[in-house]
Amino acid sequence: MSIGPEKRKELKINKSTLWYEQKKIKEGKTIKMYNKTRGRIE
């Protein structure tokens, strides 16, 4: 999940949300994501 600041703004994802999800992925943990956010990434 490598999304830069420009792409994040285009997808309208909060900085803290993106940081939290990336942190969880790096730790190898499962992530919880709202359907609205998931729809924007997919």
C-alpha cells in the first residue's frame, strides 16, 4: 500500500487513516477499513 500525498488527496483519504493502515500492514496485522474508504482505494 504505497500511496503518496498527492494520490491520497485525489482519493480523499485522511492522512491519519492512511498512516494507520500502512502501519498495521507493516506490522503484519489485519486491518479494519470502512466500506467508504475501501471503495476509494479499489
